[in-house]
Amino acid sequence: MNNKTSNGNGLAELERRLWSAADQLWANSPLRPSEYSTPVLGLIFLRFADSAFTKVEAELKGKSTGRRTIGKTDYQAKGVVYIPTEARFSNLLQLPESADIGKKLNEAMKAIEQENDDLKDVLPKSYQRIDNATLVELLKIMSGIPDDIGGDAFGKIYEYFLGAFAMKEGQKGGEFFTPFSMVNLIVEVIEPFHGRLYDPANGGGNMFVSSARFVANHRRNPSTEISIFGQERVAETIRLCKMNLAVHGLSGDIRQANTYYEDVFDCVGRFDFVMANPPFNVSGVDKEKLKDDPRFRLGLPSTDNANYLWIQIFYHALSPKGRAGFVMANSAADARGSELEIRKKLIQSGAVDVIVAVGPNFFYTVTLPATLWFFDKGKASHEPSPQPSPSGRGCREATGEGKQNGIASADTVLFIDARHIYRQIDRAHREFTPEQVEFLANIVRLYRGKDPEFERGSEKLLKEKFPKLKYADVAGLCRVATRKEIEAQGWSLNPGRYVGVAPGEEVSDADFKEQFEELTEELETLNAEARELEDRIASNAAKILEA
């Protein structure tokens, strides 16, 4: 392997260098980031596919006996995309600058789709919107990716560009990209070792990619251990997702559908794992269309807010021992009225497992703090226990079989306040470091009675808080609450109500701002409920007067 990219630092350097070179090209471009992001990601895909094709080509030629012609099926049997001659990266790179490069790239993408059914209508064909000189330079930049860096490195380059474009697009970018540190925490908590994975708002596919990497890190083959299913409303985002999967050597059943109204997978009770970052506080959903939908058996919220529609979609999609992890607006944890009644039923079911408070500026769609919710239907029926993974570390199988010695039960919920745990990337964005992700996931492992994992350097931090490596409540960080305690708090799932403040901790200006933003969000929710009640009262009064 090339020394420059044989380790994480070398790959990170390559990612930054490629992005910097590409970013300079469109600094003065009249195109918006959304107009050039997909074509550029398409070129990364082409560079990856061509590199894999070239390796298999050399292998097949070495084994050729001359008795028959090597064809498309030979390449596809090796798990690579078949690249016709006119779409070979080297041929496109050698085109004269006088040629219509945009047209040639469009034709190359069409030719690849024609030879590979899985890629039908996936690859970008809008290269003629970008001027020739820029396309020539982009091809040169992509040729700077070494052939010998391996598929996972190509996948990480794709991820890097996907994230960089999302950051550049801001609010719109957040529609297709969930930051990987957040995705990784969700995956580490639900532990998708084996089974059917579902994301009903799959965006660019980061949940699937992170799950596959989790499986591979535990020395298993993602292709045989997990099956991928996704729904997404926006066709362009589906293309990003399918390219993302392909670059990572994955495939899945990804369909275009509006999840509120279309259940294309007949999802109730079907999936072992559900992961999602749905849009927050969506209004205008036509609930008349949802009345008989089995995904909303706990009741339709009367407020014009889709948060509790999403929560029920996740809950009802789970198999009897399935787990879910998803991002949710803070206001959902304390929502009143009909939403409180739905939340009460969820808590009483015993499936609510872990709730994690996250600080502001982790997402591109919202700057407000958010909350991670985790369900575990298996916990409601019995107490699962660790089974050794092939790597020798304790792990729970996808279905949660066995018995474990933790304190997790149908009667408990683990609350974690992670608002003060982060790394500041720039003024407007934060993330969890790999060490912090592992630390937070290890708190959950201790709660479940499992051995912690120390692959990302979290051992020192964990032992500072849990010296005996056994779960215990830590003021300001985590607390296990019983159902009776949660009922006493009005069925609230707000970690701040349970975790408290660490001894000697003072409220800073930043903390005050954060708390003020949360209270403002809650006030907006209460105002919306009040307006709805006023309308109902006025309507009922009018009917009485008419009578």
C-alpha cells in the first residue's frame, strides 16, 4: 500500500488536499453547491469503480486460457462495476481540452448504467452545466487518488466530500447528511451485528455505511451479516445514497417514497434495527390519510407536528427484539397533550431504553440542541446478556438473545447528558471525537452489564467516571430512572430532569444560552398547542351557538 495513504493521517491529508484543489475550482463558479456536488461525487465514484475494474481486469487476464472471451459477467461475478471502454477513467483523462468534456462524461455515465442494472438512473448526467476547463481540472484532481489505496479509502474520500458539500450547503446539506460522529454513536449503542436494517429517511446513506463498518470492525462480513432497506423522498438524495453504498462495496433496497403516506416495505414488526435522522417539527402532514395506518397504533397527535409520527414509525417497524436509534427535537421529550399520551404508552411498553441529550451545532439542519432516542423491544421481554464476538470482546447479537447482568430492564431508562461533551470543529460546528463516541457507548454497555470496548482510547476517561467499570449514576452525566420516577416527572424524557448537575459545576454563559434556547423551543411548542386549543374551543362554541 502507498505510504502516503497507508494510515489515517495520510488519508486525511489526501482528503484535504483533494477537497482544497476542487474547492478552488468553483470558488468563482456561478453554480450553487447543490449543482456541482452530485457531479463531483459522481467522478469520485467513477474513479473508484475504474480502479476496482482495473485490478480485476489484470487478474482475469492472468487466468485467461484464450478459449473464451472475458466479458461483463466475469467482472460482475467478482463484485465490481463493469466499465465499458468509453467510460474508462484513463480514456476520459486523455480527452483533448477542445472536446466537449461534459458530453463525454454524460455518455460515460449512461454507458455504465446500461451495463450495470443496479446503477440504472443513479449516476449524474449533468456535466454539461460545468465548463470544459473546470471538468478537465476535476479529472486531473481525481487522478491524484492512488490506485492502490483500497476500497475503504475511496469510501472515506467519498464521505469526506459528502460532508464538505453538506457543510457548504448548510441547511439544505443537512437534508442528506448526518454527521458521522452522531451516526457512529447511534450505531455503537444499537450494535447492529446481524439482521435487517431500516432507515425511513435515509438521506445520503451514512447510517448504512457506519453500520457496515461497525460489523467489519468486529471481524464480520457486512455483506453476509446485514441487509439494507431505505426510503427517501428526494430522488437526487437517493442517487447520492446509492453511490455511497456502491463506493463502500454495499448494496441495498433503497426506494423513493414519502414515508408519511407510503410504507413500501410493509415495515410493521419487520426490522431488527431502525436508524434515522428525520426532519424536525414538520407541519402540514395530512392525518386523514393516516387514520387506518398500522404504523400509528398509539394514536395520531392532535398538534400539527410530525415528530410523534416519526417516533411511531420507528417503534412499530421493530421486530419483537429489535433496537432503534434516532435523532429527535428536544421539544418532543416534554411535549404535552396528545403527544404526552403517546410518549406515556411508549414508556409503559418498556421499550424506551436510552435517552441522550446532545448540545447545539452538531447538525446542519438545526443549530439548537437535539436528543438521541433509543428503543429496545428485546429489553421489554427479557434481560439479554453478552455473547463473545469473534474478536473476543463481549457483544450482543442482533436479536439480543441470552441473559446479561446489567441493570437495564423494562422498568428503567438510562439518561445521559452529553451536552458538555464535544470537539469544536469551527465556530458553527461541533462533533464527537472517536474517543468520546466510545466513552458514551461504553456507559450504555455498563448499563447493560456488558464489557466496555477500548479500541478508540476511552479507557482512561471511562475509569475516571466508573473506577470499578461497573455502572453507577454520575451527577451531571448519567442516571437510571425507573418508570415510577419518570411518571412523577410527568412522563418527561428530558435528561436534564434526571441527571442533575455535577458537584461544583457552575452555569456558564454558554450553558445559559443553551438552556434559554431549549426553553424558547418549548415555549414555541406550548404556544402552538395553545393556538390549536383556542381554535378547537372557538369551533365548538360556534357549533353550540348554531344549535
